[in-house]
Amino acid sequence: MTIAEDSLGSMAASAFMEAAAHRGGVELIERWADEWRRLCDESPDDQPFYRPEWIAAHIRAFSPGANVVLLTVTSAGKLVFVLPLLRELAFFHGVPLRRLRAPVNSHSCRFDAVRHASTQGDAAVAVAANYLRSLGGWDLLELSDAPEGGTISAFADAAHKLGFHMGQVAMRRNPYVPVPTDPEGLKKLPVNSRLRGKLRHIRREVEGQGGFRFLRVNHADPSFLDRFYQLEAAGWKGTEGSAIACNPNIRQFYDEIARTAEQYGYLCMYSLEFNGQLLASHLGLAHNGRYFSPKIAYNENFPQYAPGHLIVSEIMQDCAAHGISEYDITGIDDEWKMKWCSQTRAKFIHYIFSKGILGRLAYALRFQVRPAVKKLIRHKA
């Protein structure tokens, strides 16, 4: 497929900084991948979920025929800002419109644009927002799963200052655990004292029976992945049909994530066994001093060992031994996760509306009419 570039690429804000919209399919991600990865290395918050291999895997698995729009800002030919989007027709509160959305779903964990960690990167955000004035073919930008204080947050604020209507909706928060550097600090985890005592009791009980076997794997071993998928499918996720093994597209996504994470050096999978039985497993990522656990599985036939919590306890110790300073539990602040920590980060959906009639109408219905109607109903109740 030939990739067409928007001819409106504007020399906004600086004679040395140019914004452009590139249009094509998933091959567009591959075309920019090397420069994109270099920018990630120089960004203020480099996470696996923002890298081109993650975005490309998502598109190939879940939106293979998608119309991709890549917003870029370059300075003297060097990439300093990138935002991948999918273009589609959609209804928004009854309004038919042209939507540019983040390439995300329930498997994405979080999403953000990438900018250079410098004043040049900050300026690039403003240039990208200003470029929306001349970018045609859209009524709504829907940027989901964006972390508080990230590049998308700055981008949305910049667009709002330029007169674009903007809406922000809070999502469930993301929990994380600072990993202690000393043994005494590790003994205070999890923060829930009842669970902490239970795990100590389980360890004492099992030590007399040969102990657990804990394993860390940094390559995409097909046999390890198959055992992980089988363990996940054997529990409630398999029963309700949400396990990776139940959907070939989801399996394609995680297979590719495992391969590319190994290729770029941040795959980190764990397993915990007892007497030959797989108790729990993580398909995880270790990157820039942080451990992320996008997918976990545990054996529901051994509740007496609290296997889901027990493997987290082992991973905490392994993270400390490898100089990992944070365990990002990923996903939402479920009750079981909050037994390990009290810290969470906010995450939002940002809506930016065009200045055209459909954009203005969609904004009014969602962020003016709807709140007014809700307020009226509460008042009458």
C-alpha cells in the first residue's frame, strides 16, 4: 500500500519544527519504528505500551484493516513527537461523526503519545495541537487510557487553549508498588497485614514439603507460553470465554508481544510451581527499572496457597534483587491489588472536538446537555 502524506504539514510555531499527518495501514508504524523507538528512549516516560511494536501488534491483532493516521512533529528532520490514531466512522451520543481514536482496548493497559524530554518536546506538543486547525477529515479525537500528567494530557490542554472544546472522563486508577531496596522493607509487603501473615504461614508450611519452585524466563519460550495460556483458560476466564486461549486474535496479540518484548530486551515471565503443579504465572515486562504485569494466571484448585498473591511476593523479591524500583500492577484498582499497596495513578479519556458543526454538536450533547439532564433528574428525585 502506498502511504500518502497530508500535504498540509505545517511549519507551525517554528521554522525548524514541522507537523504532519501520515496516512496508511499498519505498515506506517513499521516505517517510523526505528525513529519512534529512539524517541521513546529520549522521552520523559518510556513504557512498553507506548512503543511501536506494541501499537503494531495491537493493530495487526484487533484492527488489521484499520486506517492509521500518524501525527508527527519533526525538528530539523528529527522526530520529537508522535501520536498514532485510527480513523473510523462512529456514533457519539447519537451524532454520526469521523473519529480519530487511540488504538486501545482492554488489553492495552495504557496509552500515550511520545515526546522528547526537553523544552523542544514541550514545544512539539504545542505544534501538534496547533496542527489540528489545518488537519481535515475529523470531528472527534478520542484518546483513552491516558495517564495523568502525560503527553496526551499536555496535548489536550494545548488544544483547549487554542479554542477546541475538550472533555475529560476519569477511568479506574492504576495501582503500583514501590519496591523496597532493603530486606526489612520487603517484609512489610503486602501492606495488608492479614495477607502478609497468611503468606508467612504458607511458606513455613510448604518449606517442610520441599518448597516452591520459582522461575524467571526472559525469552518467548513457546512451551512456557502454552502452559500460561492453559492455566489461564482452566479458571474463571476460560469459563466466561475471556481467556487468551479462547480467542485467536487475543492469542496472536500476546504471542507477538512476547516475541517483540524478547527482541527488545524487556520480556520477563514468571512461574511458580509446587510438587510439579503450576500454581501461578505472569506474562510480564521489565523495562526502565519498572516491572509490569499485563497478564496473570493462577491455579484455582489450590486456594489454600493463595497462589496469585504468593507469586507476587516472589516477584517482589526478584525485582529487588534485579534493581527494579517499581512494580506496576497494571490494570484497574481491584480489591486484591490494593492489598499490596496504597498508591495509584489516575487515568483518563480525553475528548477533543473539532470546530465543525458535528464536533460542536457532539460536545454539547455529551458535556453540556447530558450533565444538565442528570442534574435535573437528581433535583426532581
